[in-house]
Amino acid sequence: MSEVFKKLSALRGMNDVLPGQSAAWEELERLTRDWLRSYGYVNLRAPVLEHTRLFTRGIGEVTDIVEKEMYTFTDALNGESLTLRPEFTAGMVRATIEHNLLYDRPRRVYAMGPVFRHERPQRGRYRQFHQIDVEALGFAGPDVDAEQIQMLARFWKILGLRDIRLEINSLGAGEERAEHRAALIAYLERHLDLLDDDGKRRLYTNPLRVLDTKNPALQEMAAGAPRLLDYLGPDSRAHFEGLQARLDDAGIAYTINPRLVRGLDYYNLTVFEWVTDRLGAQGTVCGGGRYDGLVELLGGKPAPAVGFAIGVERLLELWQQESQAADGGECDVYVASLGEPAARRALVVAESLRDAGLDVIVHGVAGSFKSQLKRADGSGAAFAVILGDDELAAGEAAVKVLASGEQFRTPLDTLGATLVDRLAGDSA
Ligand code: ATP
Ligand code: MG
């Protein structure tokens, strides 16, 4: 059989969001925009596709993402190496530098959309997934770190989520990490026999990541390793204490997890994750931290920054478990009609109802009144408007209140106002 006749399907690990699920996505997106706006964040939309070197430089060569998760290909037209964004931060920072956005003031920006990582698909882990990405660029103190954590606490409250907890750590400054790194390598060399292949490979390139292991056999050894926290100098310590004081002011509970390092190279000082036990193995809903060196690393004037990313699929799963995530109706009014003249009139009537501010679905295909009313019920509409020859001759419509079954006839000229009044009355 030729290629053309093979059944077409989506790529593994890449999901369609079907009509039954998309209402929750849209509601989440709406809540997200309102929430971010209330903290002064504005949308910055960078392309999905960037030069590969943006990510290799920005994220770091010896990270899971760059080593094995990127969708990278050569542009057949000019031989350039391109990569689908595996995360937002590098592109957001590139755009900020390219358009000189930090020249006169710091910026709070956000984006949401798909990111791509070639991972083994499983619950909570996909190859195309979505993030809400939030970045504060040009802020040095612990204030914005604390504000971002405070914002997230508010967001969980808006969504009605419980059972989500905060872990924080400090990765200190470059020199402190270097000193700790030497001690850590010496420690790991003493436990060489325990290290798995990943661990051995990273011993000299990215030893901190050896501690971030999910391998239970390594975790005990990792627990005894020298702690970066013990190598922090006075400035880093003050920053971390400043963060904790502000979280205490806000009444936000947290635990300090000395082994929290995050999967990307660019972090320093504050790192944090929000985790839950309700999602199985992939329990991290949000991760973030400070990346004071990244703007300079990518060619900009040095500027401190802090940000986080929320995994939307995981958040949605949690939201749907824990609360009444949006499951609203498709429309306010469902318009049914019988016969050609009434079908034509239905389109006109529907427009007048939309003029009155109502959401309206016109049945749109042939069918008996009975089958049309069944669809009207299924649509979640408050009213079915029924147009037949009799009604049209009288300049009226029949209305069925779908919740109660009550029916009445009413003049077409005032139909919109009548239904709007009834809806307002119902929700009062
Ligand atoms: P993990 O340790 O689970 O691989 P990560 O450290 O790679 O996470 P980040 O780069 O911090 O993840 O991305 C931020 C958030 O995006 C994560 O906290 C998670 O909620 C979500 N996320 C990461 N990878 C995936 C994926 N493959 N599928 C779905 N969501 C993901
Ligand atoms: Mg990962």
C-alpha cells in the first residue's frame, strides 16, 4: 500500500486537546492572564524555533535537555542548525537583548505555549507540552524572588489547589559553587563504585546534577554529600535569608531542600519547586529560580533576573482532580428550525441574539425538532429557540427553558432582551 493510505496519527508524546478538554485549557489561560496582569507582567511572544546555539549556550551543554531532549534539525535551505524551544527562558532573554528592552528599566514578562523535549512519554511527561513562563529581568534583590513565590501561592488559591508544597534552596554564587564543586568531586570519587553511567559521565562536567538523581540507589550517597548551602558566603547567605524572611512575612510555608539544583546550568542563588504527591511520579508542577548570569552570557549587558515555569498539563490534571475545573455549557441559546424559510430566518435571529450579548449555536443541519432539542440539551444552553412556519407567520419564536422544560412564545423583535432578562434573573 502506498504511504498515502497509512492511517495518520499524531506523533508519540504529542497530544491533541479535544473539544471536551479545551474549555478547561481556555479557562486556565484566562485565569493565568488575569493573575499575571495583577502583578504587572506583560506578554512577550518569541518564536517557537530558534538557533540551536541559543539553547546549547543558554541552557548548558551538560544538561538533560541539551544532551538528549532537543528537537534539532538542519534547515535544508541554508544548512543552519535549528531547535524547537525546549524551554522559554533562553528565547525570552534573547528577545529582551535583541530589542534592548532593559535599557531604561527592568521588565516583568510572561509567555505561554508549547515546548518540545524528546523524552520517554508517560503520565505527566510528554514530547510536546505546555508551559506558563514568567520572567522578571533586571531585578537583583530577594524581593522579586519572594514576590514570584507569593504570586504562585495566590495562583494555587485562585485555582482552588491544595496539597502543593514549596521547596527552596540557594545555589550561591559562582566562586562558592566552584569551591563546593571541588569538595563534591572528591566525595563522589570516594563513591565511584556506586555511580551509575549518568553519574560517572557527569562527575567532572556537572557533579551537582549527580545529586539530583532519581536513582534510589544513589540517593543515600547523595544525602551524605557536601552541601552547597554550607559553602555560601555572606552575600549569598543574606540573599537566602532575605528570601526566607519575606516568605515568612507572607505566611508561606516552605522546606529547604539542600539537594534541589534544577536541571539547567544557568541558575544561581534562589531555586524553588512546587511539588505535589497527587500526580504520581511526575509531581513537580512548577520550577524556577534566579539566573543572574544568563543575560550577559547571551550577549546582553549584565542584568540579574529570576523566573519560573509551570507545566500546564500537570497543573490541569491537578486542577481537575482537586476542583470543579471549568465545565461550562457551549452556549446560552440553541436555535432549532424546521423547513427552508425558518432555517434562513434562524441565521438572522441568531445574529440579533448575539447583538444582545448572548452566545448562540444554530443547529445548522437538517433534522427533526426532537433531534434538534436533544442536541440543545447536550449543548448546555439555557434556552432552545424554536422556529417553525407557525411561529414565523406570527412574528414569534417558541422558547424552551431547558433546565425546567417550561415553554413560551414571545415576539421575535424583543427575543434577545427577553432572554437576557431571564438569564440575569436566573443567575441573580
Ligand atoms: P522534570 O524533573 O520533571 O523532568 P524539569 O526540571 O525538566 O522537570 P523544567 O525544565 O523545570 O522541568 O520545566 C518546568 C515544568 O515543566 C516542570 O516543573 C514540569 O511541570 C513541566 N515539565 C517538564 N518536562 C515536562 C514534560 N516532558 N512533559 C510535561 N511537563 C513537563
Ligand atoms: Mg526534565
